[in-house]
Amino acid sequence: MDITQPRLDDTAAMRRWYDVWLATRQVDEPEAPNRSFEELVGRSDESTYQHEYLLGTAEGTDVGVASIRYTMRDNLGSAELGIWIHPLCRRRGHGRQLAEAALAQVRARGRTQVVGGLVEALDGSPSPGAGLAGSLGARRVRVDTHRVLDLTRLDLTRIEALDKEAAELSAGYELVSWVGPAPDDLVADYAALIGRLSTDAPQDDLDWETESWDVDRVRRRDDVIAEVGRRLVVTAARPVGGGPLVAYTDVGVTTHDPDNVFQWDTLVLSEHRGHRLGTRVKVANLELVRREAPHAKRLHTWNADSNSHMLAINEAMGFVPLSRESEWQLDLDRAGD
């Protein structure tokens, strides 16, 4: 297999990369939405993340692809790796060749840890890539479940009851909402909450350092989101009478896929839990999403199976499981490959 490294500005090569990636997604997770080509090649903030792409070709046929993402502001010893082999070209060793090429590049960057996700069946049966990941020395460190809320068949009576109960139990807090970039007077609070997500949300056995978020990083992300045709719908909570934001939830809307909207993050600071703030911000944001994206049919969310509090909120709102994804970690300084 020949392996090349296409650049984002090489439209023809990246289209070939995308076609292989999409073919694997349509087989491995046929009911899940997929990122558009325009989103893939859209602008990125290289001061925060840098990407590399690999394209594997055998006998004139594109058989597999890989992507590597390097964090540039925190977790400087880590890299995120994804490998996808065309469904018609599997079990021929292409995955291992791509993995070895990608790991060589990660090592060349001085990174010592690789993390990546594998799609699994809901019954927990092994994914096609689990054997490869295990043979490379990676270990399974977290399991997430992909759930979907059908926006065309919402149980509004249930939603209203959840909202009423949450509002009563969180009477000492008020909500603020926005669409698009965070308001100037809230962006510093918003950045602080995003940073806390990497420590307060369940990580299970994943070794991930605290992420560093500030106003500059949020504003750079705002620019990227806008340029690739997305926008965020956000609801946050703060104490009545003043004080910083203590909870938030945000949903991504994309012009490239109006049928689907995507839950990004939800967080309630640990010191403010027990007041149903998670339910309150999510239910309020759901109504805002319905107004901002009236054509959306499905809201997608991914949660660690260990995140019992968030799972309870999602199930109460009507989310149903669609698939599972396992997170794997490979420590290169201890790997035997």
C-alpha cells in the first residue's frame, strides 16, 4: 500500500480522503449523521489544533485513510488518531500499515500518547478495529453511547414537567442564552466553564490533562465555527443577583445538514450541583434550538456510560440509544510495536 499525506488545500486529494471516510461511516454507523466535505476542509485554528491526513492506496484503489489531531495549547504529549478502512478492502493488513505510518508521525512530533474512538454495536460486541487497537498495545479506557432525540415527536408534556420541576429546585439561579459568539460580558465565564469540562466530566480511565481555555481561544473557535457554516445555541445559568456562570449547555447547528443538530457540551460546576441546573439549561436550550433550527429533526448527544446524572436527564427528555463508541488509549513509551 502506498501512503500519501494530502494537504487541506489539495481539494482533489482531500475529496478522495473524504470519499473513503464516508464509505466507512455509512457501513459502520448507517443511522448517524456525517460531516460534510465543506466542514472537513474548512478553516481551522492552528494555534489550538493541527491536523495531518493520510491516504492509503493499493493497486490504484483508495483503501483507507487516517487523521491525526495535535492539541497545541494543552495535552502536548498527546495526539488523537482515527483510522478508517473502506468496507470492501478490510482484513488485508491496510489498517495496520496506516496505523504504523501514523504512529511514526506522532512519535516524530515528540508525542507519547495516542487516543482514538471505535464505533461499537449497542450490545457491546467488538468493533472491527478492536483487534488492531489491542494488538498495538492500546487499552479501552471509556465507553460512550450515542443517543438521539426525535424533535418531530417530542413529548411536550414531559418536557414542560421537567422544566417546571427544575425551575422550582433552582430558584436561586437565572438563565442567560445566546446564539453564535458569546457576549463580551460572558465570554470569560464561558471559557472557564469549557476548561472545567475536562476535569469535572467523567473521563473514566482516560489520561487527559486539564484543558486551558481563555477568551482568545473561545474567540478563535467562534471564527472557525462561523467559517465552516455552523453556529452554537447556548443556555447558561448563574446565581440570581450576580456572579459568574456556573452551568451551561451548547448545541451545534450546521447549514450543511439542517436535519440534524448536535449536543456539544453540558456542565454544571460540582459546587453547584443538586439544584437540577443540568435539566434546566438543557430544557431551556431545547426550546431555543427549536426556534433557531425549526427544520431540525434529530438532536444527537454522546455521553460516557459512567455519567449517570447526565444519562438520567437525557432519558427523561426522551433520548434513545443509537450506537456505542469506545475510547482507546495507547502509551507509545510502553507500546510493544
